[in-house]
Amino acid sequence: MEPQEIETGLAQALERAGAYLPDWALAGLVYLVALVAAVVAFRAIYAGLNRAVAGRDLFWRSLVGRGAQPLRLVILIAALGLANRLAPVTEALRAGLGHLLLVALILCLAWIAQTALYIWATLHMRRFKLDAEDNLLARKHVTQTRILIRVAKIMIGVVAVAVALMTFPAVRQYGVSLLAAGGAAGIVVGLALQPLLKNLIAGIQLAVTQPIRLDDALIVEGEWGNVEEITATYVVIRLWDWRRLIVPLSYFIEQPFQNWTRESAELIGTVMIYLDHSADIPAIRAKGAEIVAANKLWDGKVYAVQVTDFRERELELRVLVSARSAPRVFDLRCEMREALISWIQAEMPGALPRTRAEVQTRAAAPAPAHSPA
């Protein structure tokens, strides 16, 4: 049967029942029957959907599972909408309830869209593991997905609220006149939303260009740390001493900063040692090669010992070593510095910095002769 035929049959049945019941009782009965019918219809539809997606992939099964609540709400809204058209109520009440159901339907559709978006993002990010040794690709995809999901959720929410408000004639006319006139109220609203819009646009830029990613090693405002979280408006950086630095998204578009893991996590570390001019540089270079080769933190790519400065009291020796990540580089630098200094103290103590002084003595002058008394 066609929907119009069903509606016509229900209207005729209500007319016959109206001969025995007052209008308020009949209206309550109609809404109650609509609620019961919505519950029964939901259970039947939900069971059918579960059977339909039983052999499908995880996305569709998760969508049906997490979409149970919004689906129940949609069916309930549809049933109440039909009951509202049939119930013997005043036109004012019918119009008010119909408007309320329309707004609820718009918000419910936005809820379904955000649920589907969340499920897709979760399943997509399961393919990547941030705790892997080489997690550059994982950090790229997870960062991009999280930022875009947050931006998409905000946009869905804004559109849903805007569409819901546009169903009210007074608000719709005010919004149109506000956009057309661009008067003082428009300026105030624009200034108030400027930080939100600025960070929203910055979030889209970060997701596309990716100057930073999750777990990147950064130096921001003179502080070193790793990107712990990227929200829709700010970035949380976990500093080396476990403090948290909160930075707005727009900072990474407008201000310079250092990213130590932009293309790869590999880094070169520097160890500076200050020695006496008489230090045996080839022997120190050979010992350094022996120490770094035995260290598990070294990636085997970069090792160099160079005299980078020569001052009047000491020479400056620079040791370069590389490792697969910033934490490994830091630990390798400390271990290289400690091992080299210990070896120099034990095997080459004369190479440690010394302060030289030249002492000049004079012959003792003869005692003055005393005149006799």
C-alpha cells in the first residue's frame, strides 16, 4: 500500500474512534500508539540491518552498532510526525510540535553523520601504530585524520545548528539582514568568532601541509618536547620534564619553530669537549670510534671528530654521532661524553685543560750596611 493510502485509512479509523472518545483522550492515544509502533519498528529494522551487515566489513557492522541510538531517534521522530498529522489537536499545537520534530530530525542527522565519521576515522587509524620504531607514516596519517575529523565535526555541528535556526522565520530574517547589511552587529559577531575561525583554518592548513605531526620532536619557545595531542584549537606539547606546553594552532602557521622529526626521526648529536693544546687528537678519534661502535644507540651512519676551535688556553673538539630518534641521540651524546672523558682522565691526563703560568724570581739584594754607633 502507498503511504497516502495508509494515512487515509488511519484518518478514517480515527474519525470512527472519535465518536466514542473526547479529543484529548484520542490525541493521547494516537501519540501513545505512535511510540509503541516506533519501538516495534526499530527492533524489526535493527534486526534486519544486523543480518544484512553480518557478512560485511567492520565499518558497516560498527556503523549499525553505534548507530542504534540515532536510528531509534529517527524512527521515533517519524512516528510522532505521522501521529502529529493525524491527532485531533489545535493547529497551534500541531505546528509547534511539528517544528520541534523538524529541529530534532536535523540534529539527529548531524549525530548520524558524526557517528559515521568517527567510525571511519577509528578504523582508518587502526592500520597505523604510533609505538612502532619507524612511525613516520603512522604519525602523518594519524595527525591528518584527527585534525580533519575535529574540523569536520565542528563544521557538521555548525551547519546543523544553522539549518535548525533557519527553520525559525524570525532568526532566518535576522540572519539574512545581518549578512546583507554587515552592520555593527555583524562586526561584533565577526570579532567574537575571529579566534575560532582563525584556529579552524589553521587546523585545516596543518592537516594538509603537516608542519607538525603527533609525536614530533619540537623546540617551541625555547622548550624541547613531543607533540602529545592536536585538538581543533590548540596543540599539547609534552616537555622533556613532563610539563605540558599549550600552544594555539595558529602559532605553527605564523611563528617559526624547530621540528626535529619533519622528514625522519634520525638526528645528529653534538658532543663538545675542551682539551689542552697537547692532546693527541688521532688517539682520541680512534678511541671514540671504538666507543661508539660498541654502543647500541648508534645507528652506524655518522661519526666524526673535529677540532672546531683553537683558543689561547684550550682547543675545542667536536664529536658528531647519529641515532634513529631524538631521545636516542640525547642518551648517546651523554654516554659518549662520559666515556671519552673517563678514558682521557685515565689514559691521557695531560690532555685535560691546564692553566700555565711563568714565574720569574729575582736575586736577593744585599742587606744595607749599618753605620757604627
